[in-house]
Amino acid sequence: MYSNERDSLRDDGIRDSISSNISAPLFGETRPETQYLQWGLTIFTLVLTGTTLITACTVGTGHDAGLHVFLSLSLLGLTATTFVLALWYEEGDLHPKFLYILYSQAGFLILLSILLHILFGLEKSRH
């Protein structure tokens, strides 16, 4: 293979890779739609987790108080680690594929908060 043929093949490969990533944002920027989704998910998760923690403190006064403290500390720990990972992702310290893990952790936080609301509601109606 001659050097001109090799250079033209290399240039075609570069053009193909550039044209396939034409819609990708430059310099790791995120699109506004993605930022709105992330902020909405963050606010919803924080509000739901906060109300769950408040409910755990106000409802658990009887013999189940230890269980409520344990469950609320577990929820708080999972929330803290999720938001530390989110900060690291925003700073660019994590690979972009960790975004799916962050979304799934936020989903599990929401499910756990709903489950705890149901549990605390059942305990409140029982007493």
C-alpha cells in the first residue's frame, strides 16, 4: 500500500468518526433537556426522601422506633452516596456510562421512599 492510499484511508476513517458524532455536544456538555431531567429527578428524589425521613421521625414513637431509625439511616446513606456519585459525574470524574447507574439508584431511592411511606402509613393506622 502506498503512502497516499494509506493517508486517504486514514482521512476517510477520521471523516466517518467525525460525521457519526456530529450531534454529540462538544467538550462533554450536556443538552438542556438532559439537565432539566437531571434537576427534576434530583428535586423529586430529595423531596420524597426528606418527607420520608420526617415521617419516620414523627410516626415511629412506639416499640418500632428503632426500626424507623435504622430504615431512615439506611435511606439517608443511600441518598448521600447517590448524590456524591452525581457530583463526581457532573465534575467529569466518572465515565458517562455511570449515568445509567445514577438513574437506577435514583429510581431505587424513589421506590424505597414509597415503600417506607406505605410501611409507616400502615403502622400509623394500626395504632
